[in-house]
Amino acid sequence: MTHCPESTTPTLTSRHVSLQDVIGLLEGATSATVLCHVQPDADTIGSGLALGIVLERKGIPVQVSFATPDRLPVSMSGLPGRHLLVPAEDVAESVDLLVTVDCGSAGRLGALASRLGGARRSLVIDHHRSNTRYGMFDLIDDSAEATTAVLARLFDLWNVEIDADLAHCLYAGLVTDTGSFRWVQPGTHTLAERLLGTGIDGAAIARTLLDTHPFGWLPMLGAVLSSAVLVPEAAQGRGLVHAAIRCTDSAGLGSEEVESVVDIVRTTSEAEVAAVFKESAPGSWSVSLRSKETVDVAAVAERLGGGGHRFAAGYTVSGPVESAICALRETLG
Ligand SMILES: [Mn+2]
């Protein structure tokens, strides 16, 4: 998803580097900025804070930040390392090494994309297949379940001991990006087992991040779900289900409440593709796409100016939601 104009995107083609090269870059840094994507989720924040903790322990001055919103989502406020977070406007203009985590394009840095130009070196650590390789160096593993899983491998090779604080941050990304261990692969549970072995409370972390909402979430869900639409003929007959969350529906609620809706909508058995249109400001929509087996929603989102993963992607669009739905249906074919 892109939330901001791309005009600040530098025209760089990054060089893919190995885990060992990344260790060299990090070890050699005299100062570091770690940036997470806008409208942060637990994978980008867990990654940013874990990397921040490690750099701080190595004596490297480090700031961690994200452009918007101006406060950390409530569900992530208990993550270790949050003392490293600084408001976006306080992020140093120039730095020795800038690292972005879980951020598929410069646009996803929002206003902080401007800091790429002030960095002596920049490194992109990510797992989005659609990553636009906007840094000088990149470590992009699109086979990884989460960016925190990439960091776990980096820490192992770096001989960084994953203690309970680091494990908490890494588990936060792993449990959320795998949809509570639905989208897993060989090795996912091995990593989870290692992290849990540090003594962290996996149940409490998952409950805090995924299963905690204010009461106002229930009437919002009622209104939004009751207006969902099924279009069986869309996506070459595979089916599309869509729903819209207007500003008036989500007033007073947090991003966790808004982001939760697609996980219910996507369960519709008659639809291969699910789309939730989230109104961020009147007439501005952030769109979450999900698919199950046959439709590559990353490709769909890329054609609409966004990006993501094969089965989970997004983009932004402005104007009436009806036109946005039409454009999506055309793109789906
Ligand atoms: Mn991620």
C-alpha cells in the first residue's frame, strides 16, 4: 500500500546483499536510523524495535520511527524497545546508516522517505515480493513469513543472543504476519518454539495484538459487515466480496479495529478475492486485498499503484468508493 506521494522516491537500484554483508553494514555504522512503514503493523514495529535494541546494545546511537500516525497503536504499546521510538519530526536529517524494515516502497515511509537522501548508506530489509528496491542495499526475502523471521536469521548469523525482549518483538511480527500461524511453512513453528523458549508469554502477546478491541468495535463490525457485497461473477467467476468502512463507521476506533475487518470478510466461501475499502479521510481510501489460492493480489495491487504479497496486498485510491470498486473489478478481469 502506498499512503503518500512517491515524488520523494530516489531513483536508485539497490544492490542485493547477503546476511553476512548486512552484518558488516550494521557493525560498521556510526549512527543508525531504523524506519518502519506508515500505519505500522506489529511486523514492522517488532522488526524496528528488535533491530534498534540490538544496535543500542552494540553502542551504536539509534533512532526508530514511523511517519504516521503520530502515536504507536495501543496494541503495540507494550513491546520492548519502545524507548528508542522518536516522533517523525525528530528523526535526524542525516545519518550514517538508514535501515527500513518491512517497507515495500519509499512511499510507505510517508514523510520520512525524505531521510533516504540524508543517509550515507541505506539498507532495505523486507519480505514483500513487490519491494521496489529503493535503498542502496537490500536484503529482501520474499519467502520469509515475516520481516521478523528475516531478522531472526540475521541475529543468529551475527551471534546475537535472542533473549526475551528480542523474542517478544520477533514473535509479535511472526504471530501477526502468519495470521496466528495460519500461513506457515516448514520452519515457522521451529522459530516460534525457539522464541517461546525464552519465557515470553505467547498467549498474552497474541491476545494483546490480535484479540483486544474496545466495545465500539462490535457496532462498527455490525454496520460494515451488513453492507458487504458479494459479486460472484467477478475475477473470472471466482468471486469478489467487498465491504467499505467509512470515516463515520470507524470514528473513535483505532487502526487495529479497522484492520481486523478484512480477516472476517475474506472468510466468505463464495469469493476467491476479498477487498475492504478503508476511508482514511473523506474520499481517500486505503484498500486491503486478500485471496485464497488462484488470484495474485500483489499483481492486482501493483497495477493499481500499491503492492504486497501474493495473497495479501493493498493500495490507495481517492474518489467515490463506487468508482474504486469498478476499477478493482476491471483489474480483476
Ligand atoms: Mn510484514
